Amino acid sequence: MTGHGTPDRIAEAAARTAAEESARVVSTLIRMTGDFALAEDCLQDALTKALRDWPKTGVPNNPGAWITTVAKNRAIDLLRRASAESRAVQRLAREPAETQRELDNGDERDAVVADDRLTLIFTCCHPALTMDARVALTLRTVAGLTTAEIAHAFLVAEPTMEKRLVRTRARIRNTGIPYRVPSPDRMRERRDGVLAVLYLLFTAGYGAATGQSVLRRPLLDDAIRLTRLLVELMPDDPEARGLLALMLLQHARSTARVDSAGELVTLEQQDRGQWDAAATSEGLALLSRRPPRAGRYELQAHIAACHATATDAEHTDFARIVLLYDELCVVAPSPVVELNRAVAVAMSQGAAVGLALVDGLAARGALSGHHLLPATRADLLRRLGRLREAAREYESARQLAPTEAERRYLDRRLAEVAE
């Protein structure tokens, strides 16, 4: 045990443990019990016990192992109360040595837990569930996102999302959906859902929805690790390989996305010497020659590769990027894809042409309430010298921006055009 510390330090340690370990603990408990609601309840009980006990005993050397042990013991107690002969209790009683090894040996535990979490993703992505339900439940259970964060991503009210999650857990329980990775012949039917949630897990880390930071590195690392496992399970699947390539090529730029003061740095202004060369090389190696009908992740990875192989922003092949976005608009149409295509058009054909496309999106009401639309429009207006209009758009974007780092960036841009 470490020193007792002040109440604030104890609370901070408990909060940090909850943020870093909750998804892993829940995954382990679901593997053991097969019950989503029970797993989350036991985790909350363990965190409550930590806040009660740690001020007296000090923070344990391995808080995650402590939380897992307490949550597991709580699950055993609850199951025993429900049924002394419960099959789940017997299963738990058979594997104490395996569980203790996971807790005592960091590397071995991480490997087992990583498998647990991928198994949990496949369970959440059962075809009996709707795609929205699969994605929402996985983001809550595997990624550890709050209900409020998931509701924000789905553009629904928090109580609505909470009810949706409760119904989804009940459906898994009532239909007896098994907790396991399906056989290879059944894996294909869940592939799209698994890829979607892994991508959303990565994007949740690459662009935090709220708070002070732009990046949430634990989510980035988890998404890449789990996608590597998926590629091992499906080595010949071009979309799985494409998704891993996309993650690596984007993650390679993570360090350069913020400066030493924690301020946001746009792709155009980034120091490419800071990009992770090893991650870039690995991402490019995963991309084979693009087939006639590439999927959404392959296409996005090829777009990222255009940026990764350019010496600077000026020498980026934006004409090729526009063509790739043309294909992506067919394969996976969305307002965000159209907005990104408009930026590529602006870079290859001029800001005025790109602005016309952005204005078309705005006229349709696409991305209403999202900061990216006015931020993009402001940047194009700035390039055209229409500074008063740009200032108004920067102000609109600032009011909608989800993170403090993005708001500070928009403040800097607003100050520049105001001068």
C-alpha cells in the first residue's frame, strides 16, 4: 500500500482508477458471470468501497487488481445469495488460480483482458441487436464512455440513451446471447458491427467529445490493440486490415496534434518530423493495392496515406484525395464525408469552389449544431480574405466546440482575423 494521502488525493486516485480500469474490470466480470448489469453494479460497489477504505489503508500498489478482486468477490456474494448451486458460482470457483494470475502478472493479465474485451465486442455485436444498440452498448461497456458521452454521439437525450442501454442488456440476457467470439463461418455476419465500434472507440480517443484534452490516449491504445487482435482472427479481411492501417496512420500524427503547451495544431501546420515513422510504415504496409470496390475503412486509410507520404501540406496530392472521397461518398455517404471532400476540393481547386460545397451542406441543414461546419466555413472565408464573415463563423464554431483545446484554437483564429 502507498501512503494514505489527503481525501482529495484518495478521490483523485479512485477517479483515475475508474477511468483507466473500469472497462477492463467489467469485461472480466462479464466473462465470469455472463451478466452485464451485475458486472457494472459490482464495479460500482468496488469503487464505492475504495472511497471508503483507501483513506484508512492507503491506495494499493495495484489499484486495478484491488478493484477487480473486490468486484469479483461482490459478484460471488450476490450470485450465492441468488442460488447456492448457481452454475456461474461453480464456474467462478473453478478459476481462482487463473484469475489471481491475471491480477498478479501485469503483462499476462493485459493479454487475457484484451481477449476478454474483443470477445465482449463480438457479444455486443450479435446480429439479434440493432446496429445502434450494438455500438451504444460497446461504447458503454468496452470503451467505458459515459451515458452522456454516448448520447451526445448519437444526438439523443441522456435518459433516452440510458433506456436504450437497459433494453439492450435485457435482450442479451433474455435471448441467451453467448459470451464468446463466434466460429469463423459466423464471424462475417458480425464483422461490420465490430469494425464500427472499434472505429468509434478510436475516434473517441482521437477527438475527445468533451473536456480539456484533444486526445484520450488509453482509448487510442485500446482501439489499436483490439484491432490488431481482430486482424489476427481475420488476416485476409481487407476492411479489418484497412481499419488497422487507418488507425496507425492517424495515430502516427498524435504527438504533433498538440504543441508543448497543449494547444491544438492543425494538420497543415504540424511538424511532420514529429510523426511516428514506425507507425506510418506499418500502416502503409497493411494497405495492398486498392481493389475495384474498396470499403469505407480502406478508402479512409488510402486518404490518410496521401497525407502520410506528402513532404508537406503544399505537396499533398489533394486531387487524388478528392477522387477517394468521391468513392467514399458512394460507399459510406455522410455529411462529414462531404465536408471533408469539400476541404480537399478547396485545397486542389481553390477556396471559392470548396466554400460553395460547404454552403450547399449548410443550406441542407447538414451538420447543424456541429462546430466543424462553421469552423470549416470560417477557414475558407479567411483564405478568401472575407475576414468579417470569417470572424462570425469562428465565433459560431467556438460556441459549439466540445473541448477547451478546440475553443482556445478558435479563439486564436478569431483574434487573427480580428486584427
